[in-house]
Amino acid sequence: MITDSPTPSSSAAQTPRQREIRRWLRQCLGGDQDDITTVSGDASFRRYYRHRRGTSSWIVMDAPPAQESCTEFVAIARHLRTLGLQAPEVYASDFERGLLLLSDLGDRQYLGELNADSADRLYGSALDVLERLQTDQTLLTALPPYDEALLREEMALFGEWFLGHHLGLDAEDWAHILTPAEGRLVANALEQPTVMVHRDYHSRNLMILEDEAPGILDFQDAVVGPITYDLVSLLRDCYIVWPPERVEAWLQAYRQRPCIAALIGEVDAARWRRWFDLMGLQRHLKCAGIFARLYYRDGKPGYLKDIPLTVQYLIDASAAYPEFADLHRLLADRIAPALAKRASNS
């Protein structure tokens, strides 16, 4: 959660939803609810508000029931806290209205404080938390599976929204290349050991708190899936890039942690890297599609600037594996120039 902006205090300036939130806050906390600011939303339909009173502050999650569900967030938040992790505490909930009252984890995102000097320390803490998530078995029977259908559904966003809507490319130009590539990526994902997958474990959803353990946000879409998925989200983040040798060092050190080694068995460095690289191809195909969809469907242009890095990740990863040579040529020879041309014309 990041920058606050004032929420209008006069009832005439407020939307009906904002007036409803203020009435609900009055029921939960009593007293005056004037000190409310809008906290930047995320890539979903959820919106967040911060309420301050003296030295205390709370976050209101506004999750319109027609588009979002609060139940998963509450269940997972409470479970994470039982593990000793820094998820928001849920003080009050109204599932019918789609409102939650949460503890405030502040506004110090990892993204704003990661640099060459802080990265080992901050990623070390984030990887400690990830290890705790991946070695906990409690939710594995309760969470939905990251199965073939979901993996393919996500990758389909790349063709529909990024190639089709954003670049204006016809399916006949790319479907014969993407379809077999997607099949290989599904096989790679499904051969990996399965763990709890946060699904958006990156620098905008990790908060710097007073102690070393990061605060964790945006976990409501968690699933049971491939062990390298959250590693890719963190180490090949769509919002910040690191030198390949540094990513490799973090990746292999994590493989060698005793608890992780016990999960994956006799997996050498090359196979571990392949799992990671191909999982990154799946994730970044999805992300490029989502960033385009956020613009064309949801009117959120801010994510368009993150597409070039996402495409570069795809180009780099596909170059390393001969079976993805066709995909690499499509990305490097057709898609990257078309993206650059579109950017120069906008």
C-alpha cells in the first residue's frame, strides 16, 4: 500500500460507496471518521482506505462483492499470522458488503528501498518467509490447485490482450508458435513439487516493517502449485531488474537450504534453473497479458510501462533453451520491434 490521497470529507463530494464505508467504520470504531485517505488501489477491483485517529491507523479493504471475495483473504491472513508471519490482522469483516478492517502495515514497499546495497538483506528476509510458506503443509488441501487449466488460462491473456489488443497482431501470426510453447511450459510447471503459492510475491506486495520480517500483502489468490513460481515473482520481478549472476546466486542458495532441498530431492543446479526459467516464461506471458488487459478493459494505463521489462525477461529466458527457439524469434524479431514502434508513436 502506497501513497495516500485525500478522500473528500463533505457528504456531497463522497460517492455512495465512500459514505457506506464511513458508516461502517463508525459502527466498527465509533467516533469521528473524517480522517480517511485513499490508498492506491491494486490491479484488481479492490480499493483501500486509511483511517487515522491520533497515533493509531487502520486500513479498510473495499472489495465489491460482485467482483471480489473477502473470505479467502481473511482465511489466509489468519493462517499466515498463526505461522508467525506479518500479514494484516483482521479486526472486523462484513462479507456481504465486501468490507474488511485491517491492521496497517504502512507504506514502505520493498520496491522503494531495494538497491544494490540493501538487496541481499531484504531478499534474505523475503526468502526466509517464502521458505516458511513453502514448508508449511496446512493449507495444501484447502487451496485450489494451480492446474493445467489455470496455467493455460493465464497464458491465453498474452495472445488475447497483449498481442491482439495492444499490438494488433493476428492470431495466425503467433498461435502456431505459442500453442506448443505453452504445452512445454505446462509440463514444466506440473513436474515440480507443489507448495503453497502466494502468486504475487514481489516488491510491491512486501512491506518493510520495524523488525526484519516483511509484511505480506495481496495473498488472497493463493493456490497449490510449482515451487519455483514465487521465486520467479520475487527474483524476476516485473518492477525491478537485477544482474543475472546475482539472481543465479540467490536462486541456487535457496535450493541448498535444507528444508527446500528436502522438498525437491535430488535436483541439480541446472534442472532447478530450468524449472525457474520456464516458470518465468509462463508468469511473464501472463503478466504482459494482464498489464494490457488492465489498460484496455479496466482503464488502468499505469502498468503499460512495465511491459517492456516483462517482454525482455521473455526474450532472455527463451534464448537459453533450444526448444523455445521459435518463441524466441517471435519475441525478438516481431514482438519487441512492434512494442517499440507502438511506444514511439504514443
